[in-house]
Amino acid sequence: MTPALRLRLFLPAALLLTLLLAWALSGAPRFGTFDGRYGQWLNHHTVPQRHVTDVVTAINFDYRGWDTLGEEFILFISVIGVRLLLRTQRDERETRPRDQAPGRRATSSSASVRVLGLALIGPLVLYGLDVVTHGQLTPGGGFQGGVVLATALWLVYLAGSYETMLHVTPETLVGWTEAAGAGGYALIGLYGWLTGVAYLQNVLPLGQVGSVFSGGTIPLISLAVAGAVTGGFVLLLRAFLAEALQVRSRS
Amino acid sequence: MVLLQAMVLILVGLSGAAVVTIREPLRQGIAMSYYGLLLGLLFFLLQAPDVAMSQIAVGAVALPFMILLALARLKYQREQRERQKETPS
């Protein structure tokens, strides 16, 4: 196919697409208007039904909790897959971590990165815990808070050293945190089932609207998700860093 | 507010185009980080703070970080292969 022919085919197709797109967009609702029945129903009923002020968290961990369970296991399996792919192969060996260029000592990060990183680690951990535990009240929840917590540990690598990062994230602890989080979510759902109602039905006392201990199973599921996400992301970081810094091919 | 939303929407479009047009993987990774940050900002301005938080954490931090580490590893492998070619043992 010559470029000229390709252009001749492309131009009418693009013109047709533009016209159809303009036609479709002219019938779209105005920018900023929302006409979703389900969304409006949830906005109206979430606070009285679940005593939770963040509707998004209520959807994720309660109304559509089954979907989120599936998503959590997607993350879980992806992390396992990455670890499996990045395992030390037969023709590779693990060395002491060092800089990429051969025969050169590792350059340490600059003073500004160290100071800023050290200053940020503490607040970031607190912020992550705050996001995790207040998911039922304000925007956030287990997933967002979990990723924030994991990034705090990445800062340990940036501001400190690779060894320090390995030291504060023992592989067994991180692995168990991830597994306990993923399994905990499934078990919380099972509890509803055992008490005689549906799987993942919110059976615990709902508490007072606006209190940290409100929402029944929602904060518990949020906590489980936080464990799975923090553990998963730290395991990913460890696998990628080890691959970049430690694993060498045998030669 | 709508003006701000429109501005960030245009910036998201521009940075998205930049990610596609940049062909060098390292620069592409950095550009994608900016794109993720702007997309998170747009979600926030469209009153979706939950999604914005996830987007910033994953799109602007986690994903570019993994890309950079993968690139570092590939660079090492390439250098080692060239070294082996220069000094056949």
C-alpha cells in the first residue's frame, strides 16, 4: 500500500468519523449534568442505609463489594505473577546491590532528596493511615491509603538506602500482610454468609453517622484492602528494585 | 470553575499527545508521570476526589517508577552484552 493510497483511504474515513462524532456529541447531555438513576439513588440512600458519608467507599466495599473483591484478587494475582516472572533464573545470580555502571561505586542521592524524603516519610505514613481509617467518612479508603503507605516505604529507598528499605520491609511480614488483607476481605464476606444472610452483606452494627466506627463491615474491609494493597505494592517495589540492582546474569 | 476544568482538560490532552509522540522510553516515562498527575487533577476538579487519589498514586508515581526501574535493568543488560562483545573470553 503506497502512502498516497493510504492517505486517500484515510481522509474519507476520518471525515466520516468526524461527522458521526459531531452528530453523536450534539445529542450528548450538557457538560456537568448527571442523569444516572443508580447514582442518584445511592446519593440519596447511602447515609440512612449504611451510616457512611463517603458514598464512593460505600459502593466499593458494600453495594458493589463483590466486584471489589474480584478487583482485589486481580491485584493479588498480578503481584504473584510479577514475583514469579522476576524470580532469580537459573542463569542469574544475586549480588550485593551496586550501581549500574561496572567498576563504579553507587552514587548516593543528593542532600536535598535525602532531607526532603526524610521529612516526608513520617507525615506520609500518618496521612496513609488517616486515609485508610477514614475511608467511610471522607474521600479515600483502603486502596488509596494503601498506595500512600507503600510510597512512604519507597521514600525510605530514595532518602535512605536500599539496605534500609529491605530492613524495614521484611519479606515475610510484607507477604503475610498482603495475604492477610486479601484473605481477610473474603473472610469478612463469609461472616455474613455464616450468620444466615447473603455473602458480603453488611451484618455488623452500623454505628453513628460521622463516627470513625461507623459503616459496619465497610471500615473492616477498607482495612483488609489496605493490607493487601500496601503489601502488594511493597512486594512489587522489592521485586523491581532487586531486578535492577541485585540480579546479574552468570558470565 | 468551568474555565479551570477546560484548561486542565486541554493540558491532559496535550500531555497525552506528548506521551504518544515522544519516542524515547525514558522521556516517555517522565511525560507519562506528568500526564498521570494532570489526569488526577482533572478528576479532582470534576469532583471525584476518590478516583483522583488513586490516579495520582498509581498513574503518577507507581507506574512511572516501575517503567524507570525496568529501563534501568534493560540498560544494564545492553551494556553487559556490548562488553562481552568487546572482550571475547
